[in-house]
Amino acid sequence: MSEIASIDAGLADARAEATRAYIDTGAGQAAVLLYDASNVLVASIPLANPCGSVSGGVLTLAESGDALALVDGTPAAAAIASANGSVCIYGLTVGAPGSGAGVELSTATLFAGGTVRLTGGTLS
């Protein structure tokens, strides 16, 4: 199978809309899951419903409220669990606001019981 070099803008938006719908579908609440370098879950940040907005073929995640860190740690990767509880996207990069990482956080180091907030994130 060959790699797609580019796609039509309408198809790109449709793919991003489908991703958003999939993330939001379920009885629970979708969440960004933050893992440290040892793959330990550091925090789970609930997402709004809808989880974000689509423009230009990109799903931009909505900023979140504060979530509590479960353990001390530095998030090294992120995943997204859909509202039905299944992890549907994984391997996202983590960084500070404006870093361009897949998931941008209010703080780089988390302490158990401390707060963290999703300040931005994009899926394309």
C-alpha cells in the first residue's frame, strides 16, 4: 500500500470530524491520559463534549479544567480514551504551551494531588 501524499480539504475535515465523533461517543467522559517514561499513568484529564473543534483538517482539543495528578511524575507521552473508555489514540507528544506538541500542558512536572490542565492539543 502506498502512502497518501495529500488529501482533499473536504476529506481532511471529514476525517477530523469522524475522529471527534468517535472520541465523544459513549456514556462516560473522554480523557487525555498522561504517562511518564516508565508508562505509569500520571494523570487523567477529562475532556469536554465535544472534545474540540475542526478546521483545516485538524481537530483542536478544547482546553480543560484542572485535573489532579495521581502520582509524582513528568508526562512523557499521552493517549486519548474515548467516552466509552477505550484508548483510541496513543503516542502523542507532550509539551508546554506553544511547543507544538500533540498535547500541551500547564505544567511539565506533576506532583500527586497537584493540578494539571490541558492548554492545547491537535490531531491531524
